[in-house]
Amino acid sequence: MKIWIDISNAPHVRFFKDVIKYFKDECEDVIVTARDFGDIHKLMDMYNIDFISVGSHGVSLYDKLKESTSRVNDLVDIIHSEKVDVGLSKHTIELPRITYGLGIPSVYIIDNEHAQAVNKLTLPLCNRIITPNSIDIWKLMQFGADPNNIIPYNGTSELMHFKSFEYNENILEDLNIDLKYTKTILMRPEASFASYLNSDCNKSVLSPIVDVLKEYANILILPRFKNQAKIFEGIDNVTILEPPIDTASLIKKCDLVVGAGGTMNREAAILQTPVISCYPGETLSVDQYYVDNGLMYRTNDVQDVIHQALDFIVNPHEKIPIETDDLFQLIIDNVYDSVK
């Protein structure tokens, strides 16, 4: 069987790395394509994943449309010539359009019901849609998803990131970070270029939070782009991290995560590291899932973030048991079942 996996965002590398290894160990033919965006290529190299680089990412709506159209044009020739049996991706725009057009079954993973542009362009075309059961099925149907194609599971997609996770307790030493305080806070800025946010990449909602918390704990910033790194340059007691790094071990080692994004916040929740989400968009169902289970605190109020952060680094929550499904096996089973 020939499996095509398309990767369009950095977290997708960790999401699919164990799936890719599994299929290759089973002697399946795996073709991985990835666009040139953020840290995707660095992470692919970090995990020793062979891939074909196709396309990039635009900033304006015009640029995004041009890049996506160009990427479809380039990918369709590759996939058609390779005689692919099934396509697998997580919230990428191009794969569902190509697999549908070429009559190839697709397995699609989604975890963001607010990404309207992506959902409208992809969900009506997907054969199997794997989604957290925290997302209202009616919202997906409004985008054109066939309810018969929707496969819900208990948990969130970040469960996949820890399939083969080995904790490096010496991660801070390995990164040679100068620590001034006994407590350390890891922060992740917002996804400025995402179509569902489209915010100013030269600003961050984290700035006023950093200005206060840097007086109480070591601040580590994991920027998404060079512009975001510049926002925090030269600030005392603030370390700007340069990917690729073992973020899972870093999250587990830190005393608190404050994130304006989504993936790293949910990773922290799974690892039971106290986490505050100050995501500037509408609350995602997958975030609310962890909020409801007491594993994430959600607020957009700067003073509330600061107050809760100071409380968390002194009084972290106890371990909270939570039951989830085996998302890894669910994906494997559906890839095989889709070509029967």
C-alpha cells in the first residue's frame, strides 16, 4: 500500500512521526510532503523523516490563495505519478482537494472548528474525518461534512505527540539556559499568520505578561517566527529559544506554561504541567475540554493571567486522572480500512 502524508504546520511533524515509523516498519510505501513554513523542515530533519518540500505560506489572503493554488498544481503531478492508495493529513487544505479530484480515499484529522476557510474547503471532500468528540458534530456539518464520515474520539490530537516520548530531565542544562530564579515559565506567542487570527506579527499579547512575570521567574519564549523573536529581544531574564528543541521535555520540566497558541497548551495539559491559555481567538472546543477537566486555565485578562501564574508556580495542581482513547490506533485502523 502506498500512503501519502501531507504536513503543513510544525505540530503536524510530531503528530505524524510515529505513524510514519509504524507504516514504514510494516513495509508500507510512505510518501511525505511538507511545505516550507515555520520550523517544519527543521523538525523533519530532527526526527529523520524523508520528505518532499512543496510550497510555502502566504501572509495576505491573496498570497495564501496563490501559494495554495500553486501547491495543489505541484502536488497533483507528484501524487498522480506515484499511484497513491490513500491520503492522510491533519487540517491541510491541499490534500483533500487532490485526493478527491483523483478519486483517492482520504483520512483527515481535525481539531479546530473555528478555522472556517480551511473547513469549508476540505471537510466536504473527505472520506473519513477523525475529530475530538468535544467538537460539536453540527458545526462540522455546517461546513459540509457528511455525518456518516465523522469518527469521534475522546481526547485531543496532542495525544499523538507522546506515543514514543522519552523525558529528558536535563533539558534545561542541555539548552545551556542561564537560570536566575528557581521557577521557570515557558511561553508561546500567538499564531500571527493563521487565517483564523490574522493578527499583527510585530506584536504579542504576551508582552505585558512578560514584563511582570520576568521579576518572579525565568521566562523562556518559544517564538514561531523571527518577527516574534524580535519582540522579546534584549529583555532581562528572558531567553528566546531557537527550534528545533525537545519541547515536550521542556514543558514537563518547567513550572508553568503560558501560551497564546493552542498545541503547546494542550501538550502541557496532557503532561500535567500547570498551563494558562491566553489564546486571543474564540475558545476552541479542544481547549475547553482541558479547562473542564481542570487541566488548563483560560483567560484573556492580563492581570488575571499574572495572578494565576504567580499562584501556579507556588501551588501547582495535583495530578488529575483523565481517560482518553487510543488515537494512534484509530488512525492506523482507518487508513487500512479506507482502502479495503
